Amino acid sequence: MRCLELFCGIGGFAAAVQGHANVVGALDLSGHAIEVYRHNFHDHGARQAHLEHLDEAEIFGYEADLWWMSPPCQPYTTRGHQRDLEDHRARSLIRIMALIERQGPAHVAMENVPGFQGSDAHALVLRTLSDAGYEVAERLLCPTELGVPAQRERYYLVASRRGLRPREKREAAAMRPLADFLMAPTDEELGQVVVPEEALAKHGPGMRIFDLREEPGRIANTFTGAYGKTWQAAGAYLRMADGRVRRFTPREMLGLMGFSPDFGFPDHVSLRQRYKLIGNSLSVWAMREVLSALIPSLSGAETPVDAKASEALALP
Ligand SMILES: C[S@@+](CC[C@H](N)C(=O)[O-])C[C@H]1O[C@@H](n2cnc3c(N)ncnc32)[C@H](O)[C@@H]1O
């Protein structure tokens, strides 16, 4: 299957379908994201592009069977003021819907925040796809339902003109302990992720700090793009054996999201940028589950339950 990855970011879609489908193009506005994307997926033709100005000849020229998109979520979040289709960041989605109306691919799939459901943009997507003859399935899915101890509930939609594969009934997955996803930080990482005493004194009471020795069953709250910038409401922290508190490292966050241990960043990308790009990305595990309605081989792909931790684990 030929896939076009729109709003590609660092390539959560590419990571999910690797070995199962061909990504023939990947587009995003952010130069940082495209750089990281290319570092990991050299041959997907990733390039910087403003999707609201997407050229018709270019998009149809990819001859893609599937258009994947994870458009900006700010128009549908309280933080983003919920301006919905009035928000300038919704224009790219409106443009893509107009292109689908003209000549959509065989399959379309998308991801967004739960608040997308019930928005005017949601109604526009459903109307466009139904008028163009797609069968549509939607769901909210959180990786915790797949046994991943990290929340990231998202809205997912899959649509096809050729019919969708029915969803498989699955046993509820056993929750893996969060400690399975920890990796002893290198000295360099530790120097970057330990929370300074002053920050802890000021913001500690509002931070979610886990001591996994005492509470091994903790589940990380959603990591957002602001995790490297603000102390509260952007993700969880770990108390170390020596009493200090640290952030999760980017490697640990990527592991929790289901990216391969080989995924990396160009050296000059700052820690804050890494956190931002990962926080904006998506759960590869959840994606595989959802996309298996269109790409059947994904239902046999590695799941969080059989994934092995990439290193020997020791609570740091
Ligand atoms: C929710 S993130 C998607 C992240 C991606 N799925 C990943 O795995 O990293 C939304 C992305 O849309 C991009 N974006 C926002 N507005 C855009 C526009 N008008 N044209 C192209 N990309 C845009 C942002 O740079 C960001 O990478």
C-alpha cells in the first residue's frame, strides 16, 4: 500500500507501518520535525510544506492509496480556545477535505485529541467522507487499553472506499509495569533530566512524582509537547533511589510510545525540542491497532505485551 503521511511530525505513522506499507511522501510545516523525520526515515521524501497551500497536482501525483493525517489539535482543546473551524490552524484540514471531495484516495485515516469529536471540523470530515462514498469507523483509544502504562487517549478514524476489515475482539491486555520502560540514564542524560531543587521546592506539590519502589503500578499521565518547558500538567516524574527527582528521558518516552530503540535525533536538536516533538507525536501501539482495519498484517505486529525492554532494567 502506498501511503502519504500528512502533518507527519517525527513520523509516528511511519514507525507504525514500517515493514507493512510504503510511505511515498511525508509533509509537515516544521523544519525541526522534518529534520528528525529524515534522520530516521531517509527514503520517504519528507519535506517541509504548508498543507493549506497544498498543490493539487503534487498531492495527486503521489498516487497514494492511503492519506494519513494528524492535524493540529489546538482548535479543539480548551488551551487552544476551541475556535474549531474558525481557528486558522484548521485551514489545512479544510483544504484536505476539499481535495478529498475532488479525488480522494482509496483510504483515509486520521488522529486527533478526544475534543475533536463533536466539533464542526469533525462534522465536516464525516460529511465529506460519507458524500464521497467511504465506509467510516471511529473510536477513542488509549494505549492503557493495550497494556501500556501511559495515558494518551486519542480520537482515531479509518475510512475506506473498499470496505474496512472488522475489528478483532481482543482480551483486555495485562498492564505492563512502568519500570519495564525505564532505562538507566547515561551521565549526560542525568545531567539534563534531574529537576533542580528550586523548581522542586516551588512546583513539587503540583507535579506527578512517582516512586516506583513504593508504587510499581503507577501509570504515566499524558506527556505533552510542553514537558521540557513547564513543570506541571505536562507529564510525570520519577523519584530516584538517592531522593532526587528526574524527568523521563526522551528515550523512555519514545519507548512508551512504541518507537523502535533505533529511533534517534540529530545531535544538535536540543532536549527541549526533543520533548516537544515527542509530546506532539503519537502512540505507535495505538496506531497499529487502529490501522489494522486497513493494513491487515499490522494485527500480527509486535504489541506492548510481547515487546521486550531494550535494555536491562534497574530503577535508577
Ligand atoms: C499533532 S502533530 C502530528 C505529529 C505526528 N503525527 C508525529 O508522529 O510526530 C501536528 C503536526 O502538524 C504540523 N502542522 C501544523 N500546521 C500545519 C500546516 N498548516 N501544514 C503542515 N503541517 C502543519 C505541526 O508542525 C505538527 O508536526
